[in-house]
Amino acid sequence: MADKAHVERAIAACYATWADDYYDNYYGPAAAYPPVHADLVLRTLLEGGARCLLDAGCGPASFLRHMAHAPIAWHGFDLTPEMVARARALATEIGRGDAEIWVGSVLDDGAFRPPGRDIAFDSAILIGVLPHIPAEEDEQVLHRLAGAVTPGGLLIAEARNALFGLFTLNRPSFELFAERLVDWPALAAAASDAERAALDGLREALAARFRMDLPPVRTGKAGEPGYDQVLSRAHVPFELAEAARRAGWTDVEILYTHFHALPPMFERVVPDLFRRASLAMENPRDWRGMVMASSFHLVGRRQG
Ligand SMILES: C[S@@+](CC[C@H](N)C(=O)[O-])C[C@H]1O[C@@H](n2cnc3c(N)ncnc32)[C@H](O)[C@@H]1O
């Protein structure tokens, strides 16, 4: 089991230097791809009748900025103090100084309420946080998110799609094949001596089928660990949906975002076409999202 405190320290160090440009990198006009995930979250909240939202792992309040004109009260917390400081400054700048914003970890039960106050949230979102959660904590985090809202409340959790590896033909593909699909110990146990000897080289033979140098590893800016150097997992959508149901979510649906019209290694050959065609594919319920979308949202309601 991963040491929680150690994981949290590394994640907070990774994000500490990102508070000022995170919004520009992922939401602003210069972002490599428009924030289709945030548009989907906002649409889902508005259609679902949300009025009072908890944003767990809110970062620099990017989503508050994105939904600034929506008739939804917003409150949030984050593990990284620098993110919380930036979020507070932003809330004041855009006239949402009444937002409660506090430091807290989704790994703690107590973090889902502002210190010393109780707010009846009717909706909660968890965007970009699940990659940084140790696997054995996933269900508990989804359970806490459900517990934070009133019965029937709307729940949205975003995650990176592990099945995207079936399309990317690169290092994540190898990880999917070699670590999640192929059961090496079971094969070895079932193999004859001669077959076992042949199996030994197969991991390398498998790696040779993929571009193992891609994507480039994201390192830190100033000596801190980068995104790919801290715990940053991808999830299998169906597994996470099952975990959500066990955690007290009902009416769970999987919605796909950030489609790729071609495997991402081809983007640099035809960048404009790649972007246009990918955007044209953005349909959260298109089955191809299972393998062509790099992220997905679980949407559901708290039981009761
Ligand atoms: C990819 S950013 C997303 C920020 C924001 N939700 C957004 O969509 O713009 C991930 C955020 O999760 C926060 N985070 C990571 N682990 C966390 C934890 N255990 N509890 C609370 N926040 C966490 C990080 O500090 C960071 O601000």
C-alpha cells in the first residue's frame, strides 16, 4: 500500500509551481486543446439543476473562473496551499469573494466541509484529482464525495482513460498490455519449461511493438517532481463506475471527453486537421470514446 503522506507531499510539491499558469495551460485561449471537459461539467451541472457546488481538488479555482456567470454557488478545497492561495485571489478578483476555499485532502473525511461551517451542497465535482489517488483509496474517495452532498445530489468525477492505451501505440499502451491485460504469473504457471523460457523474452518483444519514447515524460520546472514523476494513474472506466456504485452512487453514466481523431503521435504531422477533427468527434456518448478519448467522467447521483 502506498504511503499516503509521502504521496501527498510529492503531489503538493508537483503542483506548488503550477498555481499561476495552470489555468492558462489547460483552460485559457492558449491551451493546447479547448477545455471540453469543463464545458461538459458545466453543461451537466446546469442540466442537473445544481445550485451549490463543492469542487474537491479545485486547483487555482479554474472551474470557478470557467463557470463564473453560471447561477451556481461555488466552494472548493485543494491539497496544495499555493493552489488555495491562487484560488482565493481569483475568487476575489472576479467578485466571488464569498466562496469558501480551504486546504484539505480528499484522503481525509473532514476535508469535505469548510472548517467550522456546514454547507448543504447539492453537487460535487472531482476534476483531475483521481490520477493522484492510490488505487486502494479510489472507492473511499468516491464515497466521501457522495457523502458531501445532500441525498440525490449530483456527482461528477473525471479520470484519465486507461483504455486510451489501445489507441496510442506508445508507452501507456505497453503499460496497459504488460501490466493490466497480460497476466505474466498465470502464463508462467501454466507454461511448460520450454514455453517458460520463451516467455522470458516476450516482455521486451512486446515493448518493441510500441513507441516507448512517447509521450515525453513531463518533468518539474524548478527541481520539483513533474506530473509524470508523481503518482498519476489512469483508470479503466468500467472498473471506476463499479467502484462508484459500491460507494453509494446511483444512475452512474460514463461520458468520454478529449477525443483524438488519430493516435496522438501523428498530431505533429497535421496539427490543425488533428485538432479540428478531434473537436468534431467530441460526443460524450460516442462508443469510440472508450479507446479514442483520453479522459472520461463518471456522472451519477447520491443514493437516497
Ligand atoms: C490536474 S489539477 C486539477 C485542478 C482543478 N480541479 C481543475 O480542474 O482545474 C489537480 C489538483 O488536484 C489537487 N490534488 C491532488 N491530490 C489531492 C488530494 N489528495 N486532495 C485534494 N486535492 C488534491 C492538486 O493539488 C491539484 O490542484
